[in-house]
Amino acid sequence: MQVSEWILRRVIVGPPLRAYLRLRVEGAEHVPATGPVIIASNHLSFVDSMVIPLAAGRKVGFLGKAEYLQGTGLMGWIKRLWFGEFGGMIPVDRSDARAAARSLELAEEHLSKGGAFGIYPEGTRSRDGMLHKGRTGVGRLAAATGAVVVPCALTGTDKVQPVGATGFRPHRVTVRFGPPVDVDSLREQHVKSKLFRAITDEVMDGIAERCDQPRSADYADRPGPGAPLG
């Protein structure tokens, strides 16, 4: 852990954010302290990508807009520190269709270096409060990398920053990590696309067991062009 990340996590960001959110973490023992791990979570708010690294106790890379790490002056420095040093964001240039299309390759590269990668299998934030059917990117990533896959359930972040809101509101947030998905067992039963779907469904079952969202058998509607990642 770099000095700047340690200071952010232990002094500047971590303690006040934990207190503000009254953060409660369950199942943290399921997140390995080192090595490649995929943390697959439900998605309720922009703040999710800030809460998960704090709860996991390690830097967790998420795909995000490249402009978050750009800019000059004080605000540019703060954004780079927040999204880069603390959050571990993996920048994607959304104006470059080729760069956006290779997002899973970027995730694979991150995991190959022993990093933790965060992914939202629903593909976007839930705008109706339902836990939607997972898209199989998480299954493809798990099968390709052999990384540990940990389901993660968030509750309360939609109250901290509802979709469309710009500021934060105080509200208790709970993060529950589940036992890793047994990918090896699923690999013995399925191949290719069926394996990707089986892994994804196991992940969504693990999330559903730990969150309070009703399930939907449908995919979530993706935001239109130009909408924020996540």
C-alpha cells in the first residue's frame, strides 16, 4: 500500500467517511488481502465505488471515465487522488469506441497484476430498486483469469446519494461480502457460454441472499450515450 493511499484510507478519507455512513461491514474475511479478486456487487449509487474499497480494506479498481483522472489545479489533483490513489479507478476513454470495447481486457490486465477489480453485473445502477439479471461479463472475466469471485451486497447507498442527486446525505450503509463462488465446480459442469451464465447466476444469487432488493428476471435498462459509467 502506497503512503498516499494509506493516509487517505487511515486518516483523511476512511475515518470520516465511515462515521458519516455509519458503515457496517459483514463477511470481510471472504475478501483475500492479496492476489487477484473480483468483487461483484449490486449497484445503487455513484457512491458504491467509494464504499466498496473502504469496506474491502484494499484498493479496488473500477472502470471509470478517463476525465476523472484529468484536469489541472487543485480540483484536478483532488480528483486524481480520490479516484486514482484511493479508488484505484481504471480509466476508459468513452469517446474511443475501441477503448470502451476492450474494457474486459483492461480488467484482465488489472487482475493479472494481482489487483482487486470491482464489477456491477447488472451493468448499470438500479433505477427501480430491483436486483436485475446479471450480464455475463463477470462470468467471462472469472473464467478467463481464475480470480477469486466474491459476491458483495450493498444496502443504504441509494439513500446516501439517490440517482440524479449531486450531494451526499447521511444514512447507514451496510456492506456484506459472501463466500467466493466455486468456479472450479461450475467449470466441471459447464463450458463456454453456459459456464459464463452459471458463474453469473451464482454471483447474483449470492448478492440476492444479502441485500434487501426484490429480484427481477429482466436485464436493467442501460443508460443512454454520454451517461456516467456505472
